Amino acid sequence: MNAVTPMIEVENLQTYYGASHVLHGVSFHVNPGETVCLMGRNGMGKTTTLRSIIGLTPPRHGTVKVEGTNVTGWPAHRVVKKGIAFVPENRGIFPNLSVRENLIMASRPNRQGRVDWSFERVVETFPRLGERLDNMGNQLSGGEQQMLTIGRALMTNPDLLILDEATEGLAPLIRKEIWSVIKTIKATGIASIVVDKDVKSLLEISDRGLIMVKGRIVHDGPAAELAANPELHVRYLGV
């Protein structure tokens, strides 16, 4: 039986902000089609891990591989061309472009030339965006902006979607809608790394759960196993 090449494989990441040592030997992998959640209290290094993978905050030591290719030190625009889409915590939409323009500017086929996520499919997935196609980005609510950010990421037809705090600060109904979309994305076979504070929802959609404490991965195992072990939640997540 052939071994599966991980979609993402990080090994011994050591990342700094100036003199501040944030990641202390982070190692994990994400297989094709797998959803992995990265959990931990605030300030433990989750966002830095994502930024290290994508090339926005390159690690000082360690390696990042995408489908076996060492992309350590590559600029972010080269990394994403390997089939990765990043939805950052601050959303990063273009406020002076319409919803339609925000989506269309991101549109591209996947690396095999297929367009699984077309403009029509994204609008169908996010009906709220379909009602606001001519609105400017800065005329949207926080929840609508988050939908637009995820929709724009899907327009790149990625093999891996990285979501950083996708439901942070949103109303409960909007959060529920976004979790539903994440489940839909998972069902289409796109791999995901998801960071969020909603531990219950995270573990429901994930195949595997990672817990991070002070820049180190202290737990890596099946999400179902983690869901059944509330002691770990209390010890590491304060839940």
C-alpha cells in the first residue's frame, strides 16, 4: 500500500518575532481531504503557526512541505499557488470593491485546471452575498465580510483551506451558518486547518485535533477521542 503524501507537513518550526521566540519545535501534518483543528488559549502561537506555514512569518528553523515540496522561506504568493487558501483573522477584503469584484478577482482554476468552485456555486453557498453583489466591501456586516472572505478563498479552488478564527465576534446565527459552510467544504474533499474558540463545533467537524501550549503541540489525536476527554479541555483550553 502506497504511503499518502501529506498535503502539509511541518517539522520542528522555530519562529520568532524579533527576539521573541514564539514557536518551539512545532511538528504536525495534514493529509489530503483531512480537517485538522488547532486549539489553545490566546497567545499560544496558533496564528503564528498558520503564518509560518503560509510564508507570512517565515520560521527561523524547521521545514514546511506542501505535498512533499519544501516551501520553507518561499514568499506567501508562491506558497498559495501550491493550492492553499488562507482566510486570516482580520478578513482582509477590499473595501472599495463590490462583492462581485472581490469574488471575481480571486477566481482561478485549480492546479489540474478544474473549476469546482465557480462564482455561481459560491453565491449559491452564500445566498446572503448573492443579495449584495453590488455592495462595496465596507458596506457589509461583519458576518457578511467573513462570508465574502471564505467565498473569495473558495474561488481560488484550493486543495487546502486555512481558517483563522472564522466565527470570532459574530452573531450566533451567522456562526451557525459559517460552521455549516465549513462542513460543506469538508464534504467536497478540500483539506482544512481550522482555528476557532468554539471547541465543540471544532471537534464536530474535524478528523484530528491539535492542542497548542506556549508554542508547542502538546496533543495530537483523533477529534472524537479529544471530544470524549473533557479533562484535556479543562487542562489546556480552559473550557
